[in-house]
Amino acid sequence: MLLKKKQKQEIKEFPLSYWEEYSYMLALVDNDTELKQKEIVNRISKIKDVTIKRFNYDIISNVFYVDVKYYKENYQIGFFYNNFSLPNIYLTSAFYFKEEEKEKLKNVNKALSIFTKFNKDAKRSFHLELKIADAVVPDLIGLVDESAERLLPAKWVKLSANTNTLPSPSDIFNIQVVYNDNEVWLHTHGLSRCGITELEILKSNKKNLENHYNIIKTYATCLLDEPSTYNPREESIMIGLINGKIPIIVTCMSWTKAINLYDKLEMGDIKDRFQGHNSVTSPIFIYRKEEDRINHKLSKVTDLDSSWSKNQIFFLSEKETERMRELAIERFDYLKKIFNKDNKIVIKIGLKCDLKEDIDREHIWFELTELKSNKFKAKLTQEPFNISYIHKGDEKWFSVEDITDWIAYTEDYEIHPSDVYLLDK
């Protein structure tokens, strides 16, 4: 359907808040802990690939600054202590916390704020900030990513800081879901510090929440992987397919324009934007077909709701596919620790295609059956589409370098390479 504008409201984007312009993290520390400036510098100096250039204390702002070079990029890291009380909503995040961890986190009343401005590579900048937090506060209780409005477990932070593979784009931002009886409003936090717009889906609904969530997650990942390739408010990108034929083509526009395209918004209208969601944030729209894209005929995300099926595919960028492969390989040793008859482990392998010339590899799942050092035997769990030399049920030996992903199903958890912190719970 062609969108129609309601009577225009004269509104403007607000300036970025401090947590949107900079990346702010709060390292939750023991209430008696307060590091000296010299100790902060000493601990940062021991981080691999980090070179300290200078440091100084700003007596007016009460902030200690350390200037560093990391992978040929310059950063200024700021530190200051402040009082803190953990909002209960932070304990309902996607990360898992034991009850004793929750109680310890609730009792924290002091935090070391760590802030910096991200450079062009947001994943590397985010990784550096995790490394700084882990090095400066080795007895970390938890890390509040204020810019993304979520709490990161201390074990996840330590593991990520000491992993060579860069964090996932989805580690950098958070998707919040706010709802009432009639509407759902999805919006991100954490993208602004990366120099790109926050994203939203207005007037969503509970029935199609999962698909709408995947749209915003996939789109945000694309923007983070290719930050300078295109302007999302002026151009569009295809992020997936429904039933292999209906394209999911997305674009976005400033919230100041977008809310005028809805007759009535119960959530996300101007009344909800006095305390936030009022700077660089953009509701998502779609082009239902290529012809609509050429003619700039926008539709709402909900106009796809009658088309969803069980067969939609959301695309991953080549960068993210390679990053996931690197992480799966780097953390393969965790599989060795938990491989036994009680845990089912499946491993994704990229096999060379021989039935279609235009497809190089097909990535398919195998079940792990035998493990020897960096070699393993696995049984194919599905029939390939584009390969003739192997079939469902066949077993074959592989090396760790063949892996593109893996999942371990234990008694308590479903463990992905990004979730191995759960194994220490």
C-alpha cells in the first residue's frame, strides 16, 4: 500500500546524548575498591596491541583520561567513579545470571565509568573497551553497557576480552521490545555510538514479533558490517527472502518524518520521545518488490505480515559468516571438554558443491560421533541440495578448519560458540 501522510507535526531530531555520542560502560566493582590512576595506567599497559601515548587528570570534570593507540587507531579513554544502583530490568536481559550473581549485583553501589568514542570499526572499538574493563577491573562483578542499556556478565566480558575473534555485531546493540495490549514497539540502543542510526519498528504486533525482531537485527548487523557503503535513509538493501521468492527489502527514515505516516500510534509517538528515542533513530520501512524500490513506493513492515511462513531466510554478510567461522574454530576446545554421551553436539561444515556451478559451498549440519585432537568424525543429519557425493546418515572425518559453526545441547543449556561462558555457571 502507498503510505499516506497525516497532518504534519513540526518536530526536529534532538542532539545526541552523551551515551549515544560516546560508548559508556560501567564496571561494577566491590564497594571498597577504588583504583589509583597509576594502577589504571599500569594495567592498561599490559593489554596486547595497546600502546599508551599519554594520560592526564581533568580536575574540573573529575575524569582521568588515558590516550592509547590500538591497531593503528587512536582512542581517548575516560575513567571516573560514581554511585550506582542496578535497575531490575537489566537482570531480564538475554544473558543468564544465577540467583547468587543477581544478589551480588543488586548489592553493588559503586561503578567505574569507562567511556570512549568509537572509531570507524565499531567491532574493534567495542572489543577494546571490553579489554580495558577486563584489564582494569579483573575482579569485575558485571559490566553495564549504558549505551546499549544492558548488563553483561563478568565471565562473558572476560571471555570476550581474551578471544582473538572480534565480537559479533549483535553484541554491540540491544533490541528492546515494549508493548501494550494492542501494539509492540521495537527499537535499538547502542548503534548511535557507532556513527549510524538507531533502528525501530513501529506498530508491530505479538503474532509477528519474531520476524520483525529478525528484520531489525539483520538490518542493524548489515549497517555495522558496512558502515560507509550506503546511507540507510536514502538507499535500501535486501536482507532476506520469504519462501525463497518474496524479497525483504528495507530502508528507513527519521522518526520525525515516520510518525507522520501513521494515523495513530499508541507507542513511539511524540509523547514517548521526551526522555529518549528522539535523536538519530529511524523506523524501518519496506519495498514489497523491486518495482516499488525503483518508484520509491514505501510500505510498512506490517504489510509483510500476511506473507510470513516457516521458510523465510535472513541473510548474513560475508564478514559475519567469516567471523562466526573464526569464533567456532577458536572455541572448538570447549567441545572437547563437554563431548560425552549425554550431550548432543552438531557441527556445521561447508562442503564443496558439485551439482550447481554458481554455488561454491553448501553449509550443512553433522552430528559429532568421535573426536581425536583436532580431527573428528560426524554423521550428516540432512540430505544436501547441491551435493551428490554424500547423503544423510553418512559419516566422515573432518578437521577443525572445516567448521563454520557448532551447537552443543547439554542438560542445562543450548551452547553456541558465543555462549560458552555458560559452561562456567
